Amino acid sequence: MKFLLLASLALTSSIATAAGKGAGSPADLIPAFVNVFILFSFLIWVLKKPLKNYYSEKSENIKNVLERASVKAKEAEMMMQAQTKKIENVAQEIDRIFVESDQTISSYETSYKQEVDERIAKMKEDASAKIAAEKKEAFNKLNSNFLDVVIAKAKTYIKGNPELSSSATNSILEGLKK
């Protein structure tokens, strides 16, 4: 880099010494200014329409982008307001959910207690009916066993006494005749 800087200084110093005696006047610059003026005028005349189109298209593009950005900003603002309202209502919604859950729990609790009480009452009724049926069955069985024992003892007693045996046979036969 330093080398390039040194070379450019050396070249420019030789150009400056080649300028001559230095006896130039400001009037020598007029043709150069005229040439530059003609060049810039021609460039402006040629490039005026493309530059105008370029800048007008750029202006339209920027205008469209700004309009879309404005619309998007309004949409974002509306969405932000909606979200803000939701956030504000979250506490109320949570309270409402807690109240509803408490009500649901209490109603379930009362219905469950009622159902359990009904089941207990039904089980008591079923148990008492079962106990009564078993009691009746046991009583009938006891009566049946008692009658069997009495009949067996009566048979052995009647068989043991021949006189009673014949009288019992006669009584039975008379009962059948009638």
C-alpha cells in the first residue's frame, strides 16, 4: 500500500513539472468549462426521462410499502387490543372457572352422597329381606326336622306296641273311607 502511494506521488510530481512555465490564465479554462457544460447538458437531456421514471416508480413502490405497513400496523394494533382485552379478562375467566368447578364439585358431592345413601338403604332392605328369608328357611327346616323326629319316634313307638299299630291302621282306613 505504501509503495502504491509513493508511486502515485512520483507520477503526479512529474506531471506537475511538465505543465510548463505556469503562464496560464483563467481564460484558458473557458473552453474546458464549455465542454463540461455541454456534456452535463447532454447527459441531463438523455437521462432526464429514465431518471424521472425510475424515481416515480421508486416513489410508488415506497408509497405502496408505506400503505401496506400502515394497514399491517393497524391490524397489529387491533390484534394487540384484542389480546389486551383477553389478558384483562383472564382473571375474570379464571375466577368464573373456579366458581363453576366449585359448583360442579359440590353438586357431584351432594349427588354422590344421595346415591350412596340410596345404595345403603337398598342394601339394608336387601339384607333384611335376605335375613328374613334365611330365618324362614331355617325355621321351616327346623320344623321339618322336628316333624321327622316326632314321626320317627311315633313310628318306633307304634311299632313297638302291636295294639297301637292295629288301632292306627284301622283309624287310617276309616279316614280313607269317608
